[in-house]
Amino acid sequence: MTDRRRPVLAAAEQAADALELFSRVSSRLRRLVPFHSAVWTAADPETGLITAPMLVENLGSGEGCAAYWKSELLEENVLPFRDLARASVPAAGLRATTGDLPARSARFRRLLQDQGVHDELRAVLRIGDRPWGLVSLFRTTDAFRPQETALLADLSRPLAERLRTFTRPPASARGTDSPASGLILFDESGDVTSANDEARHHLARLPEGPSFPTPLGLELPIWVIGTVLQARAVADGWDRGSARVRIRTTEGRWLTCHASCLTGPGGRPGPVALVIEPATPADLAALVAEAYGLTSRELQITQLTARGMTTAEIAAALFISPHTVRDHLKTIFIKAGVSSRGALVARLFTDHYWPALPEPTPVRRHGQPPARARVV
């Protein structure tokens, strides 16, 4: 029996980056699941919030994105992505879910209906419970059929696995000349009231995508706006998640963007403060783990290996047996596509991450001073 996913997955393998992946996959998928317009976006696997890149097809320049995500995060909707990310099936159609009554969703009543949308098919590209991408397909006539929804659901994991590979850092991203933390303040209505020079510096290095002008002359990308909306959603009780997202710059470096809602008079939600800054060593280590599918234990062993520690020293530091360390290393080599410790260090740490990592925990042997990690 022919695998209907094959042409889509072949298109994904040909992509050189995440944006090209979205473009190639969307073009090939349209032949199997016809749609009028679409939005494809990467997601931060820790929070599920949108991040770069985003592909908007046949929806203008994406001027409706802010309203779409505001409805997604701050209104009562059917099939919010946060629920779909945890559902047994990671794809669903709006009409099929509502019994052909899509107006049950505020998103349809306030936005989609006026744009001539008849049905929306959504999917989360995920690995386990980790979302790597979000997809919305729109039709102006006819509802999406069950077999079309099933096909998109079957594409979820393999597309997420391919998308995950593009978070791996390029060698050109070594070092940093980024300034300190940038700060942007938003009033209760969501308008920008102030921003420092560091914030302007970071914003200028974000990739192209749907963005929106502000009275300060800044163009705010949808990923920043989405983080602010999430902070408001948490403050208003719509969500208990984190208003935090990692965004890759045009230079290949990573920034962390996080927002929180301040308290206003009488305890009411007040302005929102958004901080955008270079990713910390902990964030970079987490990105290594995410990019190569490493578990937390495998990441620990990889970090200690990068510092030149022997198998016995790693075992002592982590209170596990040398045999267990060797088993973990075999798995790590497979995931990273290498065959030696030196190749592992070169691939995951030397070019970008290793210089920023903290020193490993010293290993103390009985009757000896703490062991020092060797430089490799």
C-alpha cells in the first residue's frame, strides 16, 4: 500500500532551512489536501508559543496575524493549539469538531467568517508532548474530510523531527557581540509605551515575518506580540503556561524573549514588561538537547564529555556506573551522528555552545582533591 506521506516527506528532506521546509511541504501537501490559504510557524518546544520562522500564504502580508493570535490566547475558542498539543490526535478540523457549527469558536465568529473562510484544519507538529510547529489550513468552500485530517496528523511527528534539525547552531554563530537585556513596556491596552536601545538592537536582528508598527517607530514581529499576549493570558487566568520564547536571529544566534504582566491599581492586571536578551548558557544547553533529541541525563553526560572527563569521572560525578555512562554515550553518538568523543564535542559544543557552558561539577575521589576536567 502506497504511503501518501511520501511526497510530502521527500519535499521536507530537500529543505535547507525551516522556512523552506514550510514552503516545500505546503506546496506538496496542497495537492493532497486542497486549501485556499495557510499559516505555518515554528513553535518553542518548551512553551508552545510561536517563534520564527512563519510562512503566511494567500493572506496578504499577515496583517491579520495579531488579531488571530489575540483571539487564540485571550478568547474562548474551539481547538486551541495548547489543547491540540496534548490531544491523542494532533490534527483536527473546526467543522468536524463543532458538529458543523464553527461559530461556537470566537476565532471563527470574529475573524474567519468575515474573511470568507468555510473551514480550518489545524495541526501541531510534535514529538511526544513537545510542539515544534503549528499549522493552520483554510478553505473557502467545503469542509476538510476525515482522511485529510488523518493524513496531516500522520505527518505531525516526521515533520517535527525534520523541523527540529534546523535548531542546530551553525558554526558561523560563534561568539557574541550582543548588548545586554532589552526592555519594552506595553500599557493595559497592549500599546508600546517605551523601549530601550538594547531592545531596538535585538529587534533589528530578528528575521523577517509579519510585523506591526508602533508609535515609537519600532516594528514588532508577531513572535514578540505573541509573547506579550501570553503574559496577558496568564494574568487573566486563561493559561498557566510561561510567556517565554526563544527566537533565532538572522546571524544564527539565539535570543530569549519573556514577558510578565505587572500589577495595576487595586490588584488589577497592569502594564506588561517584555525582556529580550541573549540566550543564557542554560538556554543554549537546552537547545542542544532539543536539537539532537537528548534526554536530560544524556545532556549532562555530553557536557561532562565536552570538558574532557573520563568515563570513570563522569560516573562518579553523576553517581551512576561506568557501564551506564558507556551505554548513554552509545545512544548520544547515534543521535548526534558521530562515532567518537572528539567528533561529538566538535559537533555540539566547540563551534558555539561549549565556550558558554559553566564549569562541570568537580569529582572528588576518596582521599584525593577534586578532579579537574582536562582541556581537549
